[in-house]
Amino acid sequence: MHFDVLIRGAQVLDGTGSAPFRANIGILGERIAAIGELGQHTATTTLDAAGRYLAPGFIDVHTHDDTNVIRTPEMLPKLSQGVTTVVVGNCGISASPVSLAGEVPDPMNLLGRAEDFRYPSFATYAAAVDDAVPSVNVAALIGHTSLRSQVMDDFARPASTHEIEAMRALLSRALDEGALGLSSGLAYRNAFHAPTAEMEPLVAAVGKAGGVYTTHLRDEFAGLLEAMDEAFATARHGEVPLVISHLKCAGAGNWGNAPRALERLDTAARHQRAHCDCYPYTAGSSTLDLGQVSDDIEITITWSEPHPDQAQRPLKAIAADWGASLVEAARRLQPAGAVYHNMSEDDIRQVLAHPLSMVGSDGLPNDPHPHPRLWGAFPRVLARYSRDLGLMSLSEAVRKMTGLSAANFGLTDRGVIREGAYADLTLFDLETLEDTADYDAPIMPARGIELVMVNGVIGYRHGIATGKHAGRMLRRSQHLTHRMEDCP
């Protein structure tokens, strides 16, 4: 057989958690055609991978790249760290089905300005992604807050029966058009007033369609456990798989609670399909939220519309200069973005190592001074937490960012290296692998990612984007189940 690409001598991490094995990989078109010795086979392009690891392309299950995959289709922050598929529409905010005439509600402004929300249906958004031909694949959730923005003129109340039905109709159409499921961001002020009675009919529509429900919990601080219980109950009611977004114990008073939160997750997972995602940092980042302003933690302002000169400064220093309280200073800075150093390293390690957790960057690509997770999350897990600290085996770390992610989001033939699977692949040198982005210089590509292939096309090689884009919109085709016995 003559292959388009033949990768020789790689240590293969197949995405299932199995031990690495040495093999040659033959690629024909967009799929893996053969795995083995392949000694007599020829290829148009032959790559020597001896001494390096070959993994399925990483799947970033938690992104806010909704409009960026269209506006900046090179997607270098993700491609450069080995990511080949991004899941957009998280935390209740999505670019579709949305059209806006006025101001962009918080936190939808993380995705762009009003002119960036021009996709009144999921089909129009999906078509725009296909037309843009990004360098990575895209799969999309529908955001609950985005649905609210289309049917409600006041977010500070529960939706009416009529409004819930209007949201359900928009959601059901999007699911029919290939959206993965629904996300919520109940901690944010523009969704906080949505009670369980508002969420249940929407989540039930997702369950009926065979999608997935992800949620930024209503409370990640002192009320974490109760918020988890709410999410489990809502998912059970809708008979839908659940993913808790960026599971964390936020706030100094909540540190050390990871064992209790993970016990809650384990207990739920015995009766329903439940997982979480997390990122490998002790700081979070979002819009500047008065509810998170505290002198217990360090808060750094990343952008401010009324006071752009205060970007990249600690909130405490700004408040001191203005002779104001932290809350008053934060109010004057809004709308703004911030990095919150509100987690403990020990909690992060426990969540990251848990068998039910996946890796997601939660990067904010439109932030002018983003959190370093945007460029470094996946290499950081492999290099720091697996290689250096031994928190988990390399095979397990890769499973958390490939096979487990594909199974939980219904991405057929992705996230694994096997014959017939799509040739989404990442080749890396474990010895030199390193995330170089930090809080002072966050826009930095990782070292050690040698090659990234998307649908059989090499998009990144030796630290340089090739300019060849082969990403596509991944529409939901697999019917996910709620039952525990069907969990991967």
C-alpha cells in the first residue's frame, strides 16, 4: 500500500489509557489506514518519529473560541499546544443562535462585540465555521445565557413559561442541526436567577436529542457541594450526561474541599453519567465580577473599557491609587476582565488526577492579556504534572485529553489512534516539552510540540504553522446515553 503520510518509529499513546507501544502509522486521506511494522509500504511523505510520543490530537473540551475559529482561523494558541479539536459554547455563552442589536450581555462579551454575534441559527454558525476552514476542528454547545438573550429583556428574574418554551424551541432546532448539547453558567448574574424549573425543560430537550449538558456551577465557593447536587439532579431529570465545568474549590475559605467534591462526583457517577473538566492552574480568569472581589486573594485586571490604562495591574494597587474600596474600584473598572488567584495547588492536583476529570483550557482568546492557560494548558499537564511530578502516568494524562473527551462529547472516530479513526495527531518530545506561557508573558507557544496533524493534513511542524488548514465543523451524530452502565 502507498500512504499519503507514514510516521515511523513513534511511541504511540492511543488515547485509551493503555501503555505506549512502538509502531508505524500509515495515513491515507483523512484517516489512519494502518498501524504496525509496515516495512514494505511506501508513502508520499515519511516522517521519522523515533524517540518521540505520538498521541491523538488533544481535544480542548472547554473553550471560548466560538467567534475566533471564524475571525482568526489559524488558531495558533491551540494548534501550537497540540490541540486539534475545540469544544465551544461553554459556561452558558455561545455565538449561536444569537443576533444582537445593542450591548453584549455579560459574560457573552468574552466572545466578542455585538457585530460578532450574527448567527441567528446554529446552522448559520456551522456554515460560517465550514467556510472559514479553521486549522482545528470545532464542536459546539448552545449557551443558556445566549438563549436568554434572545427571548428575555430582563435577566434578573426567572424566565416565564412562554420564554422557556421559546428557548426550548431554539435549542431543539440547534440540536437537530448538530449542536452537541447545552451549557449553563449559573454563577453569572445574567443566569443566576434561572431556577431549576427553568433549566429542567431545556436539559430534558437535550436528553431527548441524545446530547450532553455542561454547567459552570451556580456556586464554586462555599456553596459548591449544594451546587453540584443541583447539577446532578437537573441532569438526572433530563436523563442526560453531565459535565461539571472547571471543577474547583474557589476562595481561600473553600480550600481543602477537593476530597468532598470528588466524593460527591463519585457518588453521582455510580447512578448517572457524570464527569468534570479542569485546567492545571491555581488562578481562574473571567469578566470582573463584584461577587468575587475579596482581599483574601490576588486579583489582576486584564482589561477595562472605561480605564484601559489600568490593565495588567493588581486590583488592590488600583484601589489604593484611587482611595477607594476594592469593590468600588472594581465597579468603576467595569466592564473589565480579571485573573483571580483563588485556588489551592493541592485541590487542583486532586481534581486533575481524578479518573472522571478531563482537561480543558478555559482560555479567553479575546483578552488582550490572557491567562497563560490559553497557550499552555495541555503541555503543562503532560510536562509538569505527569513527567515532573508523577501525578499520573503519561497514558492516563493523554486519555484525559483525548479518548475520554471524545467519548463524553460524542466525537465519533476522534480521540484515539486506531485504524479507521481520523488522523488527528500530535507528536511531541517529552524531554523538551514545556509550557512557556506565564502570567507576565502569557502569549507564548509551548516547546516540544513537533507536529500537529488535523484530518490527515500537517498544520504545525517544528514550531511553525504550515498554513494548511483542514479543520471542520463536527456536528453531533452520536446519541449519548444517561445510564451509568453505558459510561466509557
